[in-house]
Amino acid sequence: MENAVRSFLRSSEHLKVALEAEITKEHALASSSGPEQSRRVLALVVHGKDYVGDDEEGSCLILKCKPGLSIEDLSIEVAYPISGNFSFSVAQARRATLDLRAPTGESAAALNQSRSELTLNIKYELAAETRSHTFITRDTQKLQSFTAECRRLKDIFIRNEFDATFSWLSFYTQENSSKFFSSPIDLRRVNTPLHTRLSPAIAGLPGDDAADIGVVCEHWIYNKAIEEASTGSSTRLLIRLGTFNVNGKMPSQDLSPWLRPMKHDSDKSGWISPLKPISPFDIPSEMTDEQISSNPGASSVTLAQENLTNEASGSDPDLLVLGFQELDLSTEALLYTTSTLREDAWVSAILAGLGEKGILYEKLASKQLVGMLIIAIVKKSRLSYFSDITLSAAGAGIMGVMGNKGATAIQMSYTPSAPDISPSPTVLTFVNAHLAAFDEMVERRNFDFHELSRRLVFYPSEELVSDANAEVEYPRKSIGLFESDVLFWMVHLNYRIDLPDGDIRELLLSPLGADNVPLVLKYDQLNTTITSGKAFVGFSEHAITHMPSYRFASNSNMSDDALGYDRKRKPAWTDRILHMRAPNVSVRPSSYRSHAEITMSDHRPVSADFHLTLSTVDKQKREVAASRLYREMWGVEQSLKTPKIKLQSTKLDFGKVYYKRQVRQTLVIQNDGEIPCVYRFVAAGAKEPIYPQWLTIDPTVGLLRPGESLTIAATAFVDNSAASRLNLALPGLDCTLILHTALGKDHFISVTGEYQYTCFANTLSRLVRLPGSVRAMKSPNDGVTERQSVNAPREFMKMINWLMTHVTDPNDLFNSSPDESICMAIRECLDTGNELPSFNSGGEQSRHASAVLRTLIQFLDSLVEPVVPAYLHAQCLQMTSRDGAFELLDEFPPESVNVWISLTAFLHYISLQKLPSRPVAGQVGVAERLATVFAPVLLRDDAMGTYARASPIGKRDFLLHFIS
């Protein structure tokens, strides 16, 4: 038995005691369902230097006998660290009651029960659960040794509590593949690049290779098991999400625009709107048990099965999840749970809003916390695919806990039917939240997000889970919010716009209207928060094209503006729908819009449609593969054999590397050793990057089995940031990549390339002093004296002259999407000094014009310093007249003055051209549109934050002084 246990241990662990026992339900003898199902081996294992002294860390391994095999064939069931949470107790086994009516065999077993049988109860306290196991043993001597060793190891832990990590136990606790896949990996972790989770390492100082091997092995096993168990097929799931702050109102309008997907006019016949508006008085006086629930918290779960002859079309959503905020604004709602009257009213309105297809749907689940309500509506034909539905809620309002702010959430498993296999489920989580209000409460909203992410926890509906072979029951582990395959937040986030109220309204009310939406979104607090990494990091949002959803005047009166927004509150995109997904799930957003037709609240409801493509994975095959792969990788870092990697080539030559042109090379590596090996690229020094800014390596970390090969992609791409540095360096792109083999040696890869200088990502002062084209430079120091410099960069003037010559209709600048191939050819002509590409027909003129305009904007935006320096922005915004604006040009750098005058002369000229397709009134819109496009580029905000961001209206108006 001891040898069987030792076969599981690495050389760094040592067996102290192995005790054979039988597992039983608490206070009862083992059942007679088969001795091999109840037999266990309890092993006390230590880890530490020389296995003695205060360096030791101990663990209790519970091993079970595989059914039908001998005691020598064991598998690890669970491993507990012997820490402050570990406890045990010993007692005399209770004797079975003698039943004279029982068959002779059972009576004899009771009479023959040994008086030396003792029970050993082991408990382990976790944050959200307590695991308990009760065993019976007859080996009193081994039991005495076992308990004495437990006490000794626990005393050591108490003395060294802050030094104990038990990281070595990960190799034993992960062996059980069912636990390995018991719930999805935290999305924040699975979306974190693997190389950032490894120990710091540089050439010659590899870091903690053993720990890194464990991290990479875990990642590799998880993904490899899924890959091996994938059937190659997939299923589609259509989800429609919605968020609506109802401002305490009951449903009084048709909700069909919010609930049904956007369709072409020819494809709307399947949807029939309700014949009359829905109101609270339409609710039946007698509610069924399914319509109303008396449970505290106003939560309900409905899982009824129905066979329907009608079927929704393939474009209809399979699942609708809708979040409501401010459902109940009464003071009483803050103090106690109200009835489900409001929820029932909204459910009725939702089903009515689905029209004739409402009969094909039913409520799957709901959860209410004061004014926040989340409802899941499922297509009845898909109902059986949804299971493990759990609910959660957390308050974040008054005093940080009241339910006027906070979140409600639903988590569910989606398991479509698959022939001949048991497919692995996809875990979907939906959060409906309402965060702190007011413009200045950004940090509070960020705090609430993190608090709700921590406090929203799901507990499975079954309180206990049993191991059929173990005959032991213990509480299921709680599941965190991010332990999902896909996580959706459809919320009233309350993030506002960091612009003055007048600027927002002017931009939205301008003739450009929705075209100004991207400009206003640059000042959106949520976008700024995500970019800065303060909250919602890793979440995605479909591009916003709709107008702000808040705040509208409740009635059309003097309090609203021309767009219907309340004059007392700044418009904002407070209502948002975000998502985060695991890498193995495809999520494609297909629509994202607000619904101005529904006017009952001061918010407009927002909806989004998502198409999920889910790979079909055989659950049993995945777990078998994970167990096998774990066994294969177990102990790699303890092997006496040296891992070896062979490189097919140690050189990467990228040839000529151009600005914004991808060049791809490959590097083939092979495991030439006898054991699995882990590789990673490391930096040459502590403050150096793994590879230069213009280069990317994928993958930078990996694992290879013996004999396996891998092709690594090396991609050169020079963006603005890289070009701004390379333009000032020698053209040779020479560097060395260091490929480190964990517990092995380093390999050095020579990288060469020749950078082609570009006029982009330069400074105006440098460009005006070039003796010719930028590509003709032999070194970065080539240049003429200031007296010999030109007035404006040649490349800039070439584009201005082309536009002045060829563009007479302003529509040519905006009517077609720029062709990237033409833009690339234009950039090459600018860098080499050649003439710009010509066009052969009138139809091509518009394509070339839009491409030249796009390239001009890219050129200006790529400048290291903007045309108008940031320290002058405040003065520019103070100009109220054309004369004052022209006088301010004296403060501009000389090279900026010439660029400004040449560009504004062209913009003035083009804004005066008569539009063949528009009335004279449209001429004003041309100047404004040009100013809106060019002003943010010419007066680019200071990226370092030294100078405050200037108003986009102020920038636009300053430019309009010159072109209107």
C-alpha cells in the first residue's frame, strides 16, 4: 500500500503515514454496496527541505481504490493542506443495532462487529463551504501515528503561518479531471496573456522554472483536452439583451420595437404587434402559481416542459434577457420586499410585445432587488437545453448595501442535444446593474463595479453533491461572477460625458447629427475608464451609433430641447451592454441600438443582438483526456532528464520593412529531448522588452511533447509609435531574440531587417529640413540648415496640391470608403518623392479623392507634435473673431503656420464649391463637417495630460474662423 502511495509522489514530497480505512456516512457503518467502493487510503505527505524541521508543509491525501481493482490501484480523490482550516476527531464506532428479524447474514455481521473499530472525522473549512469526511478503521496503531503526525504538522503551520504557500499541492489537487472542469476558468485569468502569469525572467536569470512549468502545463492541459474532445461540429445560440430604466413607471406602451430583432421590411410578416397598449389593468385578477411568487427576494425559476407544434423562425432569438432599473421608486421598497406585481406586469408586457410568437416563449428565471429586475425569457423549444439556473443579488446603494443601487444576476448552463455524446455545457452569466449617479461620481462607479464583481456569487440550487463511489456528501463550491464562458452586463452604468452640457447638445443638434456621435464618445467616461484600466477591463462593446439614451423630458414641454432631452440634465449613454468571452466561444454582436419609439420613461431602452457559435465538446472524453494529459505532464519539473529544443534556423530576415505594412516570418522549433519541455521568450535585460516594439512573437510561451514541432509566427509591423523612434535611428533592424527552455538552456535567434524611412510619425520641423524625399536619407541626421529649409513639408504640399487640382465636388471626399491599397500606394509615393497615383475615369476620381483625404488626415494625426501645440489650445478657444484668430497665428511655430495656412486655404476653397446634389443651404454643413473632421487632428489633445483637454466645439469654432 505504501509503495502504491509513493508512486503518486514526486521526489520533493515524502510519505509519513498511510492509513487504510473505509468511508461512511456520518455516524453510520459503511454500506454493503461493495467493499471496493468504500475503501480509502489516508496518506500524510510532507514537503520541505530534508523533510524535517520547521520548513515542512503537510497535506492529507485521500486516495480511493478503483472499482474492481486491488488496493494497490489508487487514484487521488482530494488533497487537503494541513493548515488552520484542517481539523480531525476520533471516536469509538457506534455498534450496529441487532435486528432479530433481519436475514441471518446481516445479524451475524452486527454480532461480529469489532469493538476496536474507531471513526476518524476530517473537516476542512473553506470560505463558503465546509467539507467533511468520516472514516472507519481497525488499525489503531496506524491511526495513532496518523493523528500524532497531524498534530505535529498543524503546530508547524501555526508557527510559520505567514510563510506557508502550499503551492506544491496544485499538482495533486488538479489530478481529478472532474474538478479541473467543474466550472469555467475565471474569464479575467483565461484572457490574460500566458507570459504575463510567469515569473520574471531575463537571459541568465530564468526565474522560477519549476513554478512556470506548472502554470504552462495547467494551461496546456485545459486547452488540449478541449481540443481532443471537440467533435468538429458547433451549435448556434441567438441572444437578445435589453436594458431599460423605467423610472418607476408601469408598462404602458408597446414594447415590440425593443424585443424583436431588426428585420428587412420584406421579412417582418412573422412579427405582429399587440392590438392595444399594455397597462397594469390588463393583468388578470387571478394569478397562477407560475405568474406570481411569494418567495422573499421576488425570485422565481420556471422550468416547465411543453411540446409545441408551432416553431419560431431561425432568426428569432433563442433567449431574451432583459434588465430593468428603477422598477419601484417608493420609499417602502427600500425597507422591505414588495410583491411581484410589477414584475408580473412587465412579464405580461414582454410576452405581449412578442406578438403572435409570444406563445412560443416563456419565462425561464427572474431576480428582483428593490428597483432592479432581471428576466430571462426562453424559446420553449430550447427550454430543455438550459439547466443549473442560479440567481444572485447585491446592493450598493445607500450605505453601500441598500438595494436602490446594486445588481441582480442570472447564471445558467446551456447544453444543446448532441447524438451519442454528453456535450459539455456553456456557462452564460447575465448581470443587470445600476451604479451611482451624477457626473462627478466616476470613482464611486468604478468602486461599485469591483465590489459587485466580488459580491455577486452563485450557489448551486442543490445544496449537496454526492460522489457515487465515495458515499460522501459535501457542499458544492460557490461560483464567482467571472467563472463563465460568456459574461454579459446590460446595465444602467450612469457613466456620463466629460463635456459641457452646451457642447454635447450643439454637437448632437448640428446638421451632422449622428455623424458627431464618435466625436462625443471620445469624452465618454466609460470608455476613458476602460482605457485607463480602472474598471470593466477586458469587456467589449459593439460600436455605438445611436444617440444618447438619457435623459429625456418626461413630457413635451418647455423643459426639453429639439431632440427631446431634458434641459436640466446632460445627455449621456448611461445604458450600456458589455460582454466578455472565453477564447473558445465565438460571440458576434449584430445590432446595438436605442429605441426612441418607447417614451414612457426619461430613458430610452437599449437592445443588442448576439450570435454565439459554440463548439460541441464531448464532456466525458474531455475529462478522460485531461486526466491522461495530467498524468503525462506530472513531475516534468522533477525529472533528472534535461529538456532539449532544436531550432530549424537561428536567423530571421525580414528584408525591407515599411510603415504600416505587415511582414511575416516563421520560426520552427522541435522538442529534441525525451521529456515534455516548456519554452518561453525572455528579455536580454531587466528593463528591456522581450522583443522590440515593431515586432510581435506568437506564441511567446508554449509546451512541446517529445518529438513535437511548432511553428512560431514573427510579425514585423511599424505603427506610429514605433515609426517615431525608428525614423531617428539607423535603418538596420538588428536584434537578438532569446528562447529559454525551462530547466534547460537558452537559444539565441538573430533578427535582421532594413527599415524604410517614412514621412509619417515625424515632426514638422524635421520634415521641412529634409534635402529631398525621406526615403533618400542615408542616416537619420541627413538634413539642411534652417535657412535652406522649405516652408512646409513637401509631402504635405503634394497632397494639398492634388486635392486643389482634382476635387471640385465636396461629395467626392466623403462619398466612398477609402481603399487601403490606394492609401498604401499614396504613402509610398510620398516617401519616395514620386507623383501620386492617377485615375483613369470619373468613377475612380471619388475613390482617389477619399483615399488622398484619408492619407492627409493620417499624416497630420501621426505627427509627433500636433500642428497646433497643446500649450496654445486654451488661447485658441478664447478667440471669438476671425481677426483675433489670425493674430494668434503669430504664436504658432513657423512650420506650423505654413501648414495651417495651406490646409485652411484648401478647406475654405472646397467649402465654397457648389454642391451639385444639395441645395445652397447645405453649403454651411460642408464647412462644419470639414472643421469637425480636421479640428481634433490639428489641435490634438496632449497624450501626457500636462494640458487639459480642450472642448471639441471650441476647436471646431477656431478652425471655422479660417474656412467658413
